[in-house]
Amino acid sequence: MTKYLLDTSTIARAIRKEPDVRVLQHLREHGGVCAMASVTWHELRFGVGRLSRGKRQRQLAEFLEEVVLPTIPTLPYDGRAAQWHADERVRLEKLGKTPPFIDGQIAAVALMNGLPVVTANPKDFKQFKGLAVLNWASK
């Protein structure tokens, strides 16, 4: 049973050259009940694809394909999520706020699946109505 939706920033902190020990500890404890949004998978692949070709890029690409993708289920940004996201964008726009589109997509996937978002950037998600936000990253 999935209990947490990992944001891109959380996964990125686990796979950087010097991984965040606090994130790694939480992943060891809760890794089997975590998922990511399809748009998070996009962000991870895009980020690695933008790196200069070389050993580090190859290692990260292999790690994403061989470890992350098979062990962290990917939840879709579907019609229900799109509807909530559109409604939430309208609400926030009327308040003069315009969060990044992809953060809204991740929030929508989390809410449609009844999951908190685990992020190293909690301020990016605080404005979404009804969304639980957790931070596993070191301070």
C-alpha cells in the first residue's frame, strides 16, 4: 500500500554525489510504500538528459532505469488529477498566486491518491488546498 508521493527534489537528494543522509534513512524505512508521479519521472529523466555526456550522466541514467523506475511505482497524472489541478490553478490565480505548473501536477496526483507529498521544498507545495506536505531532507 502506497503511503507517500515522492517529489523530484526528494529523489534527487538521494541520488546526488553526496546523498542526503536523512532522505536515505527515510527511504530505507519507507521505501516500499513510496510512489512518484509520472511528471516526477519526466523531471528526473529531463534533468539527467541535460547533463553533459560522460560517466556521471551514464551512471545516473542507469540508476534511474535500473533502480528508481523498478522500485518506485509511477502514478499517472490522469483526468481526475487534471480537473483538480485546473480548479486549483483558477483558485490560486484569483489570489494572485501562480505556482509552477509541474508542482500543481504533482500536488494533484498526490491528492487524487490520498497521499502526502514528500519534498525538500515544502514552500513550493504549501499553497495547494488540502495537500499534506512532508520534508525528509536534512535542514
